[in-house]
Amino acid sequence: MPDASLALHSTPGLSEADAQARLKSEGYNELPRPQRRTPLRIVLEVLREPMLALLIGGGVIYLLLGDLKEALILLVFATMSVVITAVQETRTERVLEALRDLTSPRALVIRDGVRKRIAGREVVRGDVVVLSEGDRVPADAALSECQDLQIDESLLTGESAPVRKISRADAPLGSRRPGGDDLPYVFSGSLVVRGAGIGEVIATGALSEIGKIGQSLSTLETEPPRLLAQTRRLVGVFALAGGAVSVLAVLLYGLLRGGWLDAVLAGIALGMSMLPEEFPVVLTVFMAMGAWRISRARVLTRRAAAIESLGSATVLCTDKTGTLTENQMSIAELRLKNGEALRAGQISRSMPASFDHLVQFGILASAPDPFDPMEKAFHDFGRNHLPKTGTLLGPDWKLLQTYGLRSDLLAMSQVWQSDATPEFVVAAKGAPEAIATLCRLNETEFAAVKRSVEGMAAEGQRVLGVANASFAQKALPDSQRDFTFEFLGLVGLADPLRSAVPAAVSECRSAGIRVVMITGDYPATAKAIARQAGLNTDDVVTGQTLESESEAQLARRMRTASIFARIMPDQKLRIVNALKANGEIVAMTGDGVNDAPSLKAAHIGIAMGGRGTDVAREASSIVLLDDDFGSIVKAIRLGRRIYDNLRKATGFIFAVHVPIAGLAILPLLLGLPILFGPMHIAFLEMVIDPVCSLVFEAEIEEDDVMRRPPRPTDEPLFSGPVIAWGLIQGAFAFALVAGIFLIALKRGMPETEVRALTFFSLVLAIVGLIFVNRTFSASLLTALRRPNTALAWVLLAVVAMLSLTLLSPPISELFRFGPLHLDDLSVTLGAGVIVLVLLEALKYVWRGAGLNGVRWLRRIFVQGRVNARASVGWTAAAAMAISLGWLLIAYAPKLITPRETGSSRVERIEASPAQQGAPTPSKETKSAVEEAQPSGREQETSTRTAAGGPPKLLSRKLPSGLILNVPSSGMEANLLAFLEREAKIEGVTWFDFDRLQFETGKAKPRAAFQEQLRNIAEILAAYPNVIATIGGYTDSVGARRANRRLSKARADSVMRELTNLGVDASRLNTKGYGESHPVATNDTEQGRTKNRRISLGVTRK
């Protein structure tokens, strides 16, 4: 350690204000990061996503069809997708940036006279930095003090041999370049391998030597996480399959139905429904947010692969001091060479004088301003119990040299001198056997010391020996072995166990994780602490035993041993390799330079953030910021939670794409109306994406998360049970929603209302899938009590978006939705409830099979075996399914009633010259013509009468005096009844021609229409104050743009016929509404014939 009395107290360093000012003006002490992702770069990456390309492609097709509104709305969805993804990615990047800041090498600096640790990137020019063995030099600095300082500058020079450093005052003027002995400069990125020093920073960041030569100081490059590789392969497979199916769908649609642009839109919708583009987004968000959550538990995850491995760890190797214990050492016992002992608790006011020298030389063997907890304990004990005068610790004493701890001699010595004493005074402390070696004790003396050490260690004390020597020569020796030491006695230090450790060890045991303690302490001390922690103390292995055993013997020993004592750092590597040879997944803690190989070799390297060196942190995948064993267990718990939530999100993604893709394929296979276009799929993605990345990520852990054995490392995230469970859920949802779709068509609901009903049912079924996948083990009622703010916000957003599409006519028109009534909404809500209840029942059975559903299904259906729990569950599920199915079949016809039951339709819409859509019903119309319009039952009777023979004719006298014979039920009778009442008309009132037919693709009506056309011409002539709008409609065959043109041509054809029959052309105008507002399904020729119709809208001048 440096001479603290000279350097630390006489060097106040920069003030905090000056440091912040320089940081602002000169920038952070870091090299440029060329790989940093800016918001613009993130947006450009998002624009290359396949889903966005499909959205843009759909918009282009709509533009070609002349449908500007749908093109714009798809553009809005595309923009929303870009914004949502960019915000998520930017948030992830900020989290990663914050984690990079935490991984920045720490620097010990002196500011305002106070020593403090800061992030290496915050070091500024002029800072006074304190360097110790194992530290990375944070910036280029000139040394003001150093003691036995040697630096590894191989990062800068390529030379592996360390170079010796001296202080600036002792060095001649020379080059400021790296390399060479006896220079007073240290350089950023180099490593302190021996000794200590204090220096003033002279260059930071790009101005440092490492910045000038352009070398990188970033951590080692790591391979992409295994889960990411799995995800990319899966998405690639789905993309190829989805692309092939989409192309096939386009060909089938185009060849069978015509309208290739519509075929391309259907293919795009199908491709969007089959592409699971959520997987990469979910994985990225989960890993970034998971690392952030773990960091909040005071554990820094430096590599994403560590999150994957946390849930697989089977053995946790941990240090004792500072990890299992408080790392707050205090002197518990003093024992002299003659065997006299004194416990700290026995000291009342003053300590017996016989123990003074033992304590004084223990302090002289420690740093003057210590950072090590044991050395702090010596200083604290001396301040409390040594006399104020008559000691060796006067202010004139100067520290001349420190002989550091070596692996071959676990002892350190410090040489002091005062003005009053010409001789050098040497104080040594260290392992009792090392101090005994320095003192050259005989066998009898050594045996007595060993007995004392074992007795103290049995009580959980860490025992150090203390010795002193005098040296009269002028030149100090190169080794501390050259001094003649006198053994003074033993000091026992106690470090209490952390209060949370026993519970954490018990939790690890429940989770199938074996805890192994590795310490440099004596076996008795290690055994005492292990007993308090709840570890197995039957087999204690020492470092000496370890050296004598072969690799095969050690591997066998590792199956039972949990306590390792007197272990050197380099022996940890053998322990890790032996555990790995037994097939264990190893997590290893470490803090020193020599721990780096074992940290890197372990599956999960855990470095100490507080007392650990930069080298240890760089070699690790996890950094323990508070050095607490309980934090490791918290990290394992969070790691298992993250993996569980990934599996939940995966199952949901598989499940949700089955009904979406199924409902896109079903109409193509059965020749039914196309349900969903790209816009509908984009809407669903707006629901699915935040659910996957926010809702499931925020789910709390399962109750049994730490009562399960570790999962195998080779277990894929996309395992058979996960995929099978997702597909089964999706199949249930698809069957239910498809049933609603087919029943609605069968009942004769208009296509737009069928689409709305099916879409709403699908969305609520997806909501049901969310609740089913929230938990593996808990029931639905238990899951509902679990807090999840993200879920509440997502559900609120879903309700708001559905309400907007239902209640806003412009948006309903864009989505091609018809109006839904309360009974329809009841059906959609029932769909979500049925999905939820059925799958919850099935989940109970699935959970009983240990979530290995593939093997379970094979056992049931192939081998014919099933346990009692499965039998009960299947019986309950089957009974519930039959009951719900019967209710659906029995009541669906009542709930889903056809909206058009007669041959004539009377409607009113507000007059608007800019109106482009089809007319919609109005309550005012019903009140205005309720007497003229037959009831539903009367209409139905009239229709059946007409089918059985010619309808009854009525003679009606017109205002012009003409007697007109018209059918008793039909368009003419309804129109006359309406006009004769002279009801106030505030808008346009619509009447359907009921005896009009067109050939497919033809604009001219059939000849049978002429009789009704002549009647309408006579009625219009008799009421000259009536203005008429002729609206044309088509079936859904063909492209939408072409259908609008055809419907307009049909309306124009009818107008010409009326004009030829004497109606003033100035009283007539035409509109083409295309395939909107069908009055029958388009899946049969009869329905398509009904949809190829003409309506007459009348108003008065």
C-alpha cells in the first residue's frame, strides 16, 4: 500500500466542482463507441422488418385499387409499428447503455481530501488516482508515490513481462511512452500486477496513449445468445412456410375468383398472420429488461447468455468472507506465544500491557489508511484499547517499504523508521504457518501454535500470526525472508454470518442447487461458518489434499464435498473443471486477479463488485454489486422468472397465430367472403406486440419457481410441450371463432356484420389466451389477484380501440365493419369466456402431466393409458365442451338473427353530397313509415306467398289521376304509402327494387325489370317535387374498384331507362356503392344475385 500518511493526507485532489466542470468541458474518459445504435439507426433497422414490408405492400395495392382511405390507414398502422418498435428498441438501448456504465471499470480517486470509488469514465484530468494490485489503470497518470509497483503494459506494447515503476520525484526526465522499467508514468488500460501507487491523471479518453493508437478497451466479444439463434431459425422457417402458403393463396384466389389485386391483398394478410415476427422483439426486450431487473437486485448481468444459464445452475461455488459473511471484521481474541489468551469481550477499560506489542505490530503490518476489513479491525482495536502514549505509533514514524503477499508465502511485511530510532522496525502479519516459517520456529513451537490456531478456528475465527524484527543495515533486502523475526502471537478475527444466508442456502437446496463454500481460511473456521449457514460439513477438502489428488479422484470427491478450505485462487480452476466433468452447471464467485481463469471457465462467473478487481469483473458474466450471497439467489430466482415468462410469451405467440392464420385460410378453402385484410392483421399486431413484450415480461414469478430442479442446459425454449400447448390453445380459439363465423353466414347476416362479429370474437378470444398463459401452475382466480399494471393498460387500450372501430362510422367503414347489436356483443364476450374456461380446464390436466403434453397425449391416444387425474379432467372438460356447444347451437340462431328478412328495405341517411359510403338504417325512417312498412312476420308471409304464386295486385290512384296496379307487397306499394303520408323528409329515404336482376358483370338489367321500372316512372311523374338518387350495388366477386365502377354503370343504366320513360333527368342522379352493405351472403349464387341490386333514394325539393 502507498504511504497514506504522506500521500493521502497531503494530497486533497480535485474538488468535486472542478471535477464536474472538467468532465463537462473535456468529456467522459472513454473511447468512441462506433457500434452505438442511434434512434435513426434503430428506425432504419425497423424499416427492414418483413411485417412492415407487408404493410407497405398492402398500402400500395390499395392505392392501385384507388382506395386512398385504406391505403392511408395502413400507412398509419405501419407508422405506429415503426414508432412502437423504435420506442421499445430505444428504451432497450438506454437500458443497455446504463448497464455499460455500470460495467465501466471502477477507479479509486481522492477528491476534496476524501477517497471515493467512481466509474472509470468519470475520471478527469487532474484527478488523483489510487492504484492497488489487480486494478486496471483508468487513465494516463504521472506517479507521485509508488511502492514495489509493477505494471503489465502488454495491451499497449505487446511485451508480456511486467515493467517496474518509480515515482516522478525519483525519475530523470525521459519519454512518456509505454514500455521500459523505472518510468514514472502509468497508462490507461494497463494492469497493476504488484504493489501500489498514487498518481495524477494527465490524459483521458481519446487523448490517452490507448486512444491515440486506436485500440479498444471494450470487454471481450461474446457469441450471440443461444435463444437468439433459436429464434432466428424459427422465424426463418415460419417466413418460408408463410411465403409459400401466401403465394399459393394468391394463385388460388386469382384463378378461382378473379381479381388479382384482391388476391394479392388476401395473400399479404395471410403472410402477416403466419409470420411470428414478435419472437425477436420479445427476446430482445426480455433480455434487456431482465438484465435491468436483475441489476435492481444489486446484480449486474454483463452478458445476455448469463440470463439463460442462471436457471440451469446446479452448483453455486461461493467465497466465505464478504459473501456469506458481513465482511466487517473485528478482533475477537488475542493469544500470545506463551499461550496466554484474551477475548475482546473480557476487556473492560484497559488491555493488559502484555498484549500491547501484539496489537501494535499488527497495526504496523497494516496499511496506515486501510481499505482491507481485517486491517481496519486492527486500527479500530488499537484506537479503543491501546494507551495514548508510550506506543510505537508516533507521528514521526515513516513507512519505507512494503513486502507484499505472495502465493508462495502468505505473509506481508512493512518496514518503518522514526527519527528517534536508527534501526529499521519491521512488522509482519499473515497466515500462522507463514509467520512461523518467517520466525523459523522449531517443531515443538510450531505444534503449539498449530494447536492454538485449531482451537481458535473451531470457533469460526480467522487467525493471523504477528511477528516483528529489527534491521540495522542501510540497504533493505529484496525479500522479507531475510529479516530475523520474533513470533509475537496470534490474532483471531470474527466476521459474522449475514443474517439472510441460512434462508438463501435453504432456498438453493429447495431449488436443486448445491452450495459449495471455497475459502482461504482454516478448515475449522470454514466448518464453523458452514455449519451456521446450513451447509453440509461432512467432507472438508483442503488445498493440500487437492494438490495430491488426480483429476479423476477430484471429480469423484466433488460429488460429496461442499467445503473447501486453505484454497489458493489458482486451485479454483481445478474445482470448476472437476464439477464440469461431473456434468454440473457451475456458478463461481471470485474477486482477485488469479480468480479470472476460474470465473471464465465457469458457466456463470460471478465477480465481486465492491472488493473485486477489474480483471475479475472483465472475466465474469455477472457482477455482484453488494457482494451479498443473498443477491446471487435473488438473481437465480429472477433468471428463472425471466425464462418462465419467455416460455409463456412463446406459448401465447404460437397460440394467437393459429386462429389468425386459420381465419385467413378458411374463406379461401371454402369459397367464403374474405374476412380480414392487411389492416385487420395490423390491428391485431398492435394488440399482440405489447402483450408479448410488456404484459408477460412484467409477470411475477411462479410460486414454485425455487422449488423446481434446474432445467437442463440443452432444453430448447421452443420445446415440444411449449409448441404443442400453444397449438392446442390456438386450435380451440380457432374452432370457436370459426364456428361463430360460419353460423353468422348461415343465418344470413350481411358480410360486413359477419366480419365485425368474427373480428371482435377473435380479439376477445386473444384476451382469453392472455389470461390462460399468465401462469403455468396457479389457477385463474389466483392469477387474477396477481398485480400486473401492464396488463391493465393493454386491456384498457383494447377496449378503447374496439369501441372506436364500433362507434366511429368512418373507422367502421375503413375496417368494412357493419353495426353490431347487444346480442352480437354478448356472443363475442362469450367467445372469450369459453376459450378461457375450456383452456383452464385443459391446463389443469396438462399440468398434471408435468407439462410434457406430447408424451402425455401419446400415452393417452397411442398406448391407451391415462391416470385418474387426467381422466377426471378430461371428463370435466368434455362435459363442459358439450354443454357449451349445445348452448351455442341452441341459442346462436336467436342471438344472431338476420338483419334483412323481407324483399323490400326502407332506410334513411342524412343527405350529404360528399357521402361515398353505402346508406345505413335510421330510427326516424321506421317512425315515418311504420304504418306503411309491413312487420317482419307480414313480410315473411308475403315472401312465402310470392314464392308460391303471383302476389295480389292493388289498384292505386295517383295524384295525376292515373290508376296504377302494383303488387300488394313490394317496392311500389311501400313507396306510394310513404309518399301519400306526406311525412317530413329530412334526408334521403331508400327503397330496394325487389324485381330487378343483373347478370354477373353486366350493367344492363334483365327484361323482367321493365314492368317495375314503368311503375316507378309513373310514380315519380305523379310527384314532381320528389328528387331521386339511384344507388347501384354488386356482389363481392371481383376487385373492389371494378365493383364500384360496375355498380355506378348499373345505376346509370337504370337512370337512362327512367329518362326514356319520361322522367326529367334533372330530378335524377346516380351513385355506385360497389359490394358494400350486402343483403345476403356471397357464398351462393342465390345470395350473389340478391346483392346485385338497385336502390332508390327519394327526397322532396
